[in-house]
Amino acid sequence: GLIAGALGLAIVAIYALFYYRGLGLVVLMSLGLAGVTTYVMMTLLGTAVGFTLSLPAIAGAIVGVAVTADAFIIYFERIRDEIREGRSLRSSLESGWKKARSTIFVANAVQILSAIVLYVLAVGGVQGFAFSLGLTTFINLVLVVFFTKPVVTLLGRTKFFGEGHKLSGLSPDKMGVSRERLLGRR
């Protein structure tokens, strides 16, 4: 299970770097921070709720990571949509977040609610799955709001990202817009 999880995470990392380039680094930082936080919380809370890291618990954590990847895709693609609609990059970072936020919150809320119901109604290994799924999803929701979004906003103020360097993942060529339009110039 751990090997499958590591392999899946590696594939997500490669995809993020290939498709989102510089923004893929934000994905990697967020996933790394989520992994460390999840491990610490499972260790601390595990004793309190009788949680052990079993195969179903690992599967729950893997599904939680998949929801995190969805949150990045929703946010980054919304930014790209905003740029294609004619907004500048800096404006798109904020308007993209505002439009992606509700989708991210609803998807995570449904996942957490499902995990709670499953935890309450199930026994044994299924409870471990539900616990790790709910915990991972909650941590990822907190991180996308308080880490990923602020980091993307800060990076948008740098020359590399803010001017759409070809390796930033926000280049005019990749967006299908002119450099002037990307920078908000007429």
C-alpha cells in the first residue's frame, strides 16, 4: 500500500511538473507539507481514536491526496480561464481563486461529510479508511486556503511568474494570449 501510494504520488508530481511547470513546484510543496502534516496528525490523533495505519487507512489517505490534486487543477485551470477571458495575470490570480473557491470547498465538504458518516456507521478497517480520508481531506482544505493560494499570489508578483516566463506555467504561449494581454496592457 505504501509503495502504491508513493508511486501514485510520484506520478502526480511528474504530471504537475510537466503540465503546470513552475506552478507544479507549488503543487509539490503543498503535497509535501500535506504529507508531513497528515503524518504528524495521524500520529497524534491515532492514539486518541485508536487509529492504526492499515491498508484501508493508507487507501483513505491516497484518495484524500487525489482530492488535493483536484483542488490544484480547479484553481490553476480557473486562473488560465480568467487569462483567456482577457484579464491580466495578477487579476486572474484573484478572480480565479474567487471562482474556484466554492467548488473546492463544496468538493472537500462532501468528502469530509462522507468520511464522517462512514466513520460513524462502519467498524474496523473501514473506520480507518474513513478517518484517514477525512483527516487528509481536512488538512488539504486548510493548506489550499492558507498555503497554496497565498504562495500562488506571492509568486504572481515575481518577475518569473508575473511576466509569464515560459517555464512558469503561465506563459502567454501556453495560455494562447499575447504578452500584452497577459500583463494587462492594451
